[in-house]
Amino acid sequence: MIAKLLIANRGEIALRIHRAAKELGMATVAVHSTADADAMHVRLADESVCIGPAASKDSYLNMPAILSAAAITGADAIHPGIGFLAENARFAEMVEDHGLIFVGPSAEHILLMGDKLTAKEAATKLGIPIVPGTPEPVEEDAVALAFAEEVGYPVLVKAAGGGGGKGMKVVMTAEEMPESLSIARREAQTHFGNPAVYIEKYLPSPRHIEVQILADKFGNAVHLGERDCSLQRRHQKLLEEAPSPILTPEQRAELGAQCVNAVKELGYHGVGTFEFLYQDGQFYFIEMNTRLQVEHPVTEMITGIDLVRQQLLVAAGEKLPFKQKDIKFTGHAMECRLNAENPISFAPRPGKISDYHAPGGFGVRVDSALYNGYRVHSHYDSLVAKLIVHGNDRATCVDRLKRALGEFVILGIETTLPLFQQLLEDPDFLASNFDVKWLEGFVAELQEKKAA
């Protein structure tokens, strides 16, 4: 068992990991920047270490500082959380080289699945369908143009080394290709330190479906169903739900079994997520995330399985305590990501929280590190709270989410909360009649109404 866990992250996910660790009897170490000295996970941890100034590159991305903090405090494991170093193969390797447990998959698997091209190659070998694309990074415009001519426009230029919409450009015509490639390469270099890009066939109206898997170090693996993450703005997820309203139990079982077989074949351990685009009855693999996902609570709500707890136990060398036949899916869950942003323009709105009240009641969960007087900083991601609700069915879930949003109080800053209140009244949303582009149109209509 892990005796002392260092949490190499911040915000709500650091608090989430701290809570799971304490329930397992682990001591916790919080690392923080100078800006986060008063953060909730720092206040609650058994020990804390300042690892640098506010900028992420000097603190939460500072691998030597984090490893030094582990050595100073006597931690025997490091959980990287979400973002920052969570999918950094070099960091995972350094942690293990220092004789510590890395709470995540092996560096080899992070490296394999972290590059989208090698991940797609691996998926193809494992029998998982992929979106047609170039098998290697595109270095010459002529290669990109030839591929686009073969599969037909539009096509998508994508960064090989990362996601989140960075280094991603839709190309409608051959004339747009050179400039789109140039812009995508620059963005990829800036955000991922890797300018490599590749080309994929662009699917006009897909849903975004992802499958949660969990595997131990003894060859045991299960899937925990799927999440529908189609409500996105600029490739950033805003509302997720489980299960997907458009999949059948047969599709769920078949897709889940494919993913389980893949992780067994790879020898993968820990949590992971296979992400797919779904259109016209066909799934297309796009990437695998080798870490915990922001939206993991909706899976926890419909399965009753604590993913962070299981992640820690697997890292400590424990076997999974259940088989696939033991996994039961109950009801429906949704998660709203509340960001410190204007709900119409999405401009960042950092500041000091003057009043905070989280909703409660049956089937309501809030993952947040906010409190009265806390200052939301501009240095980090704008996510400040996740509101997750569960109901017996989708309609009950929506009603509960409406009620919970009405109770939620976050004053002192603007948040995206009002956006969700309007979204939950929309007939297309209520009928689950949307795709990955739908929300952008919904937001554009709100912006036009405000301008008028």
C-alpha cells in the first residue's frame, strides 16, 4: 500500500485525489505555486511544499522541483492528476527512476498513446476502426493536398502531439491548405513542443463518444461504459453525460469489449479512455487519454465505482476487485463544467469569490476547490467547479440539474452557469438532437440576441 502520496496538481482535481487517498489511509503532500498557497487542497493536505512562482512552467510543470518535494517529505508515490504532467512520459519515467510509484500507466504506454499517429497505428493493429488519415506526419504541402484529393474535402489538420483543439484546422479547399498547415504547425510547437501535424478526413456531424477502461497489473481489465461528450465549444467539452442517449446496450457492450481487449493486448494498467467519433452507425477511434478525465464523475455516478480509489489501488499493486459481469449501469448522470468565463463571450473572468454556496440534495455532487474569499487566478485553466447530478433516467437527471443550477451561488466572478440554464431549456438538447458542432451554433445565437 502507498503510505504517503504527493499530489502533483492543483484545484478541484487535487482535492478529489486528496479525498480518495485519505479514505485509503494515505498521508498526503500538496505541492503548490506561490499563487496557490491558500488553496483548499493545500489547507487539507498533511504536508505542503511550495515548488515555484505562479507560472505553470516554473511550478506545476517543474519536474525537478516536484521530485525534490517528494524526496523532502518522504512520499513514496506521485499522482499527476489531470493536465500538467499527467501524460508526460518523461515525468513518469523520472518518478520511477527515483524509486517512487507513478500513479498512472507505464511511460512506454504514455509515449505510445500520447502521440496520435502511433496511437492510431496501435488501434489499427488491435482491430479498432479509425478515421482515415495520413499514417505519418505531413512535412510537405503536396502530400497533404494529395491525401485531401483522395478522400475529398473537407479535411482536418491535427497536431500529432496533443489535443484540446490546439493545432487543429478545418480545411475546406486546396487553396486553404498551405496557410492552415503553417498555422497548425506553429500552434502545435507552441502548445506541445512538437510541430508535427497529420491530416484526417473531416466528419461533418459526429457525436463524441468515449469509453472508460480500468486495468490492473495482472492482466485484468474492465470497461465502465461510455460517456457522450458531444457538447463542445472549440473542441473543449462543456457538458458530458453517461450513458450516451443514442447508443444501444448491444453497441455499448461491443465497443467496450473492443477497448478491454485492446488494453489486455497492450498490457496497459491504470485508468484510460478511448475516444471515438460516431456517425452513421460507425465508430472511429481518434485518440486514447492515458490519465483520469475531467468528466470521470459521471461514470462514477452510474457505476458506483470510485475511479481515483481504484487508480491508487492499481498503482499500489492491488488486483481489480470486480469482473466485467459485476459492472452494473444504473440511471443517468450529467456534468456541467463551470468556468470562470463570461457565459456569452467566454472571455476569462478571474477574481475573488465574494460568496459561494454549493447545491446539495439527492443525486447532486459538486467537485470544486472554491470557498468564500478564494481568488481565482488567471495563470491556470478557467475550470472552477464541476456540477454532477444523477437520476433514474435522462429526464429526471435534467430536472435535477436545473434545480441544482438554480441553487448554485458563485459571486465575485462571472461563470458559465447561466449558459447551462439556457441550454437545459433547449428542445434539441432535451431530445438529444445534437452533434459536436451544435453547441457552437447555440452559443452564436445567444451572442446575436445579446448584440441585438
